[in-house]
Amino acid sequence: MEDESIKLFFSYAHKDEILRNELVNHLRILTREGVIASWDDRTILPGDEWDHQIHAQLRAADIVLLLISVDFIASDYCNDVEVRIALQRHAEGDVCVIPIILRAVDWTRAPFSKLQALPTNGKPVTSYADRDEAFLDVAQGIRKVAETLRAQRKQKWEEKQNALNQYKQKVEEILSSSRGRISVIARDTLQELCAALRLTPEEAQDIETHAFKPYHEYEDKLKRYEQTLRKVLAQQPLSEEIKKDLQYRQRDLGIKPEDVARIEQLLLAEGESLYQEEAPAIPLQETKRARQPDLQAQRTREETAQAMEREERTTQRDREELRAAQDETQRQQEAARAQQQEQQKQCDKEDHTTPHHDSQLGHAPSLSSSKPRLWVGGSINWSRYFRLDITIVLALASVTSVFFLYPMLHPSTAWRK
């Protein structure tokens, strides 16, 4: 924990300085015990900005003591500055404001009149027959408040430490499982935990910095061993004596065997790559002759693949054309069947036509009322021809009979002449 002392701020009028000093003497035992640490404007050094100092101490205080008197009520600075800031912090729960009635004055309408005052029942200190008795009551009340605040601060400090330890354990767990790295997924987990524990970004960053420190130191040791190994490989091959010295180097640095093996493999791979780059180049003609069979075989494979692809495309095109021809033939057959069915329906309709209109008018059906059907099924219908001839004969007979019978029935007609 940081400084456990409760900081007291005295807000008073300078005319009450004697009474303030008596109160400070009664609180001296609390100061020796480390329960409180008081401050007043008399501690401001020459050359300091007194207004800045008062504001800073007032905002840092845990308890603000308002030493009430007629001169305090009359002071504009005490009421407009110190009382205003103190009551604002009191409403926010950051400070405890205690009015202490030094001398009799009407303070029932003051902004702090709703606060519990000391001495008990708000009796002024100067009204006591013995001032020490009054200040004793005030000191005991301040002790209770200070010890309560210390207990609350200790509880908050313990909760904060538990939250910091939980975050630290999670960070160490992630780092140990990922070789000193925090992935994007793990970062999301840490941010959610930080919000749940109500840690500030500065607190979380401080924990991560301390957690990363051993891994950074170990990485630095690995780099130093790699530099040593590079120097050895560049000068001479590895003998038994050199290998033994490297083992001592590994022990002194405290690096793990698996990390040593990883570094050695990395350097050996770099050496092989460097050797291949420095090897003499093969003449261009020999390279072409060596690669010529491979190029011929590759060209043959490509030509075979292209021929197979062309054959496949031709086969596919033939299949599509055959399928289209079959579809066209089927479509034509269906159209012919549909046309034939339509013709059949028309013929059936003509065969079954009846002269029902003449029946409704009361006349007998006539032979000429039906339309002769000369063709049936693609051949001449001779019965229709025969019926048509009879109709014509009967019509001619009727006309002839009228021509001859009319003059006989009408003798006056001119036809007799």
C-alpha cells in the first residue's frame, strides 16, 4: 500500500488560528500513529503560489475540516473557493467534509448545514466550560472517520491487488504457452479481462512490461549465443574442444537445449545456401544438353495432352450435334402428330354436324343444308358425290315443273300466247 495516512485539510479564518492550533495539538497523537497527516496554509513556503498550493492540497485531501466561526462565514475565499470545492468532492464521494463549530454563529442556512458537525450536537467549542473537553470530543470523532477511511482504503487496495494478480497470472499463462508472444486472440481475452477487473490501461501495460521482461532477457541471451556460434563457424570447424566450450557457454547463459538445436539448424541451413551460391556455375551448353531430354519429354507430354484435349472436344461436339438432331426430329414428329389430330378433329366435327337450326324453325331438313365432304382420309368420298348429284337433279326438276305448271294455273298470263 501507498501512504496509509489520512490527509486532513484545515479550512479556517486566520482570526481562528489559536483555536486551530489547539485542535492540532489534540490531533497530535493521531499524527504520531500515522493515522492522519494534516495540512494548512501556514505550511506554504515563501515564493510558492499559495492559491495553487491550496487547490492542490484541497483536491488531494481525504478529510476537510471546516472550522466554523463568524469570521469563517464572512470570508469570501473560504466560502467561494474552499467550501465549494470541498462540497463538490464530498458529493462525488471522494472526500469527507466535517464542519467543526468553533464559535457561536448562525450556520443553519449555510451550504454545509446538512452535514453532521462536531462537537456533538453542534455545540460551539467556546461554549464549553473546558475547551479541552470540547476538542477531545472533536478528536475522537475525527479518529472514527479516519479509521473508517483507512479500512475502506485497505479493502480497495486488497481488491486492486487481487485484480492485478489475476491479470498478471493470465498474462504469464499466455506468454508461457506461446513462447513469449501475445496473439490477436489472446489480446482480445486480455482486454476483456482488463475491463472486467476495472484496471486502467496504464496498470495493464505495467503488468505486461514486467511479465515480458524475462522473455526479453532470454531472447537477448539467445542472440548472444548465436553471435558466438557464428564466430566459431566462420573461423574453424567444430572440434570436440570447441563443442565443450560451447556447452559451457550454453550453461552460463542458461539457454535450453532445444533452443540451441534450433539456432544450430538455422546456421547450418544458411551455410548450405551460401555454399550453393558460391559453387562454380555449369557451362551454358552443358546445361542445355543436360536439360534437352527433359525438354523433349515435356514437349511430347504437352503434345499428347493437347491431342487428347482436341479429340475430347470433337467427341463432345459430335454428341451435341447428334442430340440436337434427335431433338429436332422428335419435335417434327410431335408437330405432325398434332396437325393430324387437329385434322381428325375437324373431320369428326363436320361428320357430326346436324341441321338443328332448321328443326327449330319448323322445316324439314334439306339435303343442301349439309356441306358435302369430298375427301376423307386423303381419298375421294364417292358417297358425297352421289348425294350431290341427286340434289342437283331434284333442283332442276323443281324449276322445270314451275315453268310448265305456272301458265296452266294462271290462264291470263301472257305465256299462253
